[in-house]
Amino acid sequence: MNGGPLIVQSDKTLLLEVDHPDAQACRMAIAPFAELERSPEHVHTYRLTPLGLWNSRAAGHDAESVVDALIKFSRYPVPHALLVDVAETMDRYGRLQLLNDPVHGLVLRGLDKIVLLEVSKSKKLAGMLGARLDDETIAVHGSERGRLKQALLKLGWPAEDLAGYVDGEAHSIDLAEDGWTLRSYQQEAVDGFWAGGSGVVVLPCGAGKTLVGAAAMATAKATTLILVTNTVAGRQWKRELIARTSLTEEEIGEYSGERKEIRPVTIATYQVLTSRRGGTFTHLDLFGARDWGLVIYDEVHLLPAPIFRFTADLQARRRLGLTATLVREDGREGDVFSLIGPKRYDAPWKDIEAQGWIAPAECVEVRVTLTEAERMTYAVTDSEERYKVAATARTKLPVVKALIDRHPDEQVLVIGGFLDQLHTLGEYLDAPIVEGSTTNKERERLFDAFRSGELRTLVLSKVGNFSIDLPEAAVAIQVSGTFGSRQEEAQRLGRVLRPKGDGRQAHFYTVVSRDTIDTEYAAHRQRFLAEQGYAYTIVDADDVLGPPLPQVD
DNA sequence: CAGCTAGAAA
DNA sequence: AGAAATTCTAGCTG
């Protein structure tokens, strides 16, 4: 219509022309409700999904604002049927509400009687609903609050949960007042969460998600259960809470493989909760050990399946999910939506970078050419092993070294997915390795040495995908990854995004073998970051290695 | 009680 | 669609 950057197609894909002058504004406008699917050089593909639309609906956007954005940036007339579909899909959220009735307890109310009638006939809801109280109200078994929301989402009628929460056991928690305040986006995130009751806050790694958690605790002023991915991450939470809140060492317990403390604020690992013996979960008591007023899920994109089940029974407690990437590789975003809650806040990474709260980062994909012999091996390897062969090619070694040498004054993390490759690298670079078998004690020692500057280079296995706080790292070099995991890429970039004291830039290199599936996987991993506005420059390994040394024979 | 190892789970 | 890696428990040792 007006030469805009966006082509809206009736199959619900949106094509964004990247080089168009309005592309950036358009990206900002559609990001709240559309999911990026592909991001090659010139045209990015987004998709409209029901979940994306419902998340933006829950965040207070109405169908009109979505329709306006599509029409405003569209190059051609937007298919009418698609606009109708957007409006209808968004309108499905909240037509059913879960409420707390003073007489009947938990009830499902239909703002639309027909919808209520329709879902009440569904076999999927059998056993969850009780007596029909009137035209627009049906009693709900209190214990089924979570499972009912899951089922309704699957039926396409996600309920708005207004049934409220128990306060839990009160516990005095305040933010410490010595010379710092929450950043504006952190405050907005906490306000959004609290107003919504429960849900997910999406912020980049390094943007201070722990402080959002601390502020939520200071708002709830109640006993809190914090679930984290591993023990070291848990200790970082503890350290941060002691520094930034009125909580003392004695008030915070660690519930991990090593210790089983239950205190007013308890930090537990997902693994310990999901561990079982003889088919029964052994540590479930933790959920009932106290009258928790708030449950915080760190790295909610990694939440293991059993935790979803327990969470279904925790619907009367306030739940805060924290993550940098809401995308899950297992497609269970719907369960996060119905059981933890809708997305309550997110901010584009580039916005927070523009405010100076995370370091600007340059992303470079370095392509190496395999040697004749490596190409031969690759060619004769069957498909299952191929990725490993391509990703762990020895040709990458000197390239990694050259990249490190390009930043002589920076601390460097080398991150990969295959242990033997990492051991080779560790020897080659004379750098220590942190992997799964590294004891927590040793990890903390190495991380401390790195933080203090004593150690310049550290090699990390998949443990580096999880929250590790290493503020000094300014350069990360990725040598291999898992499949094409988008969240992994984001976590790894996140390792270098903590703002540097003097505003230095961060560098993220990904070293990839040319003409192999290594290249494809790398492209897949980069998708999420492309959505956040990070563009990769592709360079040849020879440009990194510099001119070849003269041959001496 | 710290440190190590094997074995299970997802 | 599959393989690798991680993290837990439990049992042993000095």
C-alpha cells in the first residue's frame, strides 16, 4: 500500500525486508506478538501464533493495536481474513475466567455462556469441573486449577486466572538501601509481574534478573522458594540476596545435592526435586515444607517436565518465572503459559543495551575450511556422527588461538559441546576446563580466579549454558553447540554481556566448519539473537589468522 | 566429613 | 530424530 517493509501473508507468516528504512521500527512493533522463524540476510520471516497473540493480549495489548501495526508497516493490502483471525484469536483469551467465589470457592465463569457450555462438554475436562451453579458459572475442584488451565489452553480457550493467591507465611524482606536503586526496566518488570499475579519476566542475561526476583520477594514479603538449574547458580542467588536485601545468611537455605537446608528463603535445584528412587519422587516434601508465599523459577525455559506437574498443584501460590529466552526447544511454551503464567514483561535486548545496562556486542561467525583429510573423514562418516566430526575439526584450534591473540587485554571464555574437543583446546591453549565432572568447589575456585583476573582464559562445557556470573569476560568463542539450540546461543552470548567498567564492547565469535552441517546448525542457533537485533558478520578464518607465514623448506 | 566412583534419569 | 553431557544418589575410603 505504502511501500512498507512488511509483507503480510494469509498463511500467517510475515516477511520483513531487513534493509528497508522502516525495518527497525517495524521489528519493534511486531516483536511483542510475532515469533521470528528465519533470519537470512535480506528477508526475515515471522509467524503469528495463538500463543504469541495471547501473550500480548495478557500484557494488555488489544487486537486493534496488533492490527494497526500490521497495516501500518504492510507493503500490500493485508488479507482481511487474517485480520479477522487475529482479532478472534486474541478475543479467545479471557472469555473464560477462573474466580474465587466467596461461597463456592474456585469457579469457572464464562463471559460467553456458549463458550462455557462448549468447554464443559469436553472430555478433556472430565473430573475437573463440579456442579453448574448458573448459566455462566461452574464450580471447579480446587486441586484442578492448574490442569484445567492447561486443558483450556489446548482447547483454544485460555482462561484468565483471577482466583487470587494465598499470602503464605509472612517474612520481612526489604531491598538494601545503600546507594543503589532498581533500574527502571527492573521496576517495570516487578510491577508487571505483581499486577498480573503470576507469570514470566523475560530479560537478557546480564540485565539483573536476580534483582527482579529480589524485588518481587521484597514486594511479597513472604517465605520464598527459588528453583535454580544448579548448585553454583543457587549460591550466586544467595550471595546476591545477602548483598541486595535485608536477608541474612541464616535466613537463606540451600537445598541441593550437597545440603538439605529449609529456611524462610530456600534455594533448591531442579535436579534434586526431580530425583526419584523406585519411581517415586523423594524430595517433594519441600513444596509443602513451608507455607511458601512466592515461588521463583530461574531459567524457566529449562524447567524439567516433572516440575510442570508439581507446579500444577501450586496454583494458589504466586509464581515468577525468569528467563532470557522464552523459546523452549521442546515446544512446551504452552505449559509455561498456563502453569507459570503469561509473559508479564520483556524488553528487547537492544533497548537495554542502548540504555547502557548490557554491553554492546559484536557477533562474528568465523568460517574455517577443513583440510583435505578432514573433508574426507566427514564425507565417509554417517549422518549421526557428522556433526561431531565437523564441529570438532582440529583446524579450528589455531583459529581459536588467533582470536584470543586478537584481544590480548581481554578475558576470554571458550565454550563448546564436546568434552574431548574441549580437553584438546585446554591443552593447546594452556587453559583450565570447567565441565560437568568439575566439583562445585573447583568451579568456584576457577570462577574466582577468573573474576580476579588471575586467569585469562577459561574453557567451558555445557555448564556454561547456565547462569554463571563472570562479569569480566568480554570475549566468548564458541567452537561447537548442541543441535541448533537457540536458547543455548543466547545463554552463551549472555556470558559476555555484563556491562564493562569502561563501556568496552563485547565480542562473540562462533567458529564454524564451512560446507558442513556445522554451518546449518550455527544458522539455526542464531535465530533468536537475530530477533533481538544481533546481526552476525561472517568472516573467513584466513582473515583472522593473518597472512600465511612464509614457508621454509 | 570430604572426596571419589558407579549408575540412573531425562 | 539422536547422542552427548550433566547432575543427582548412594556407597565406599581414609
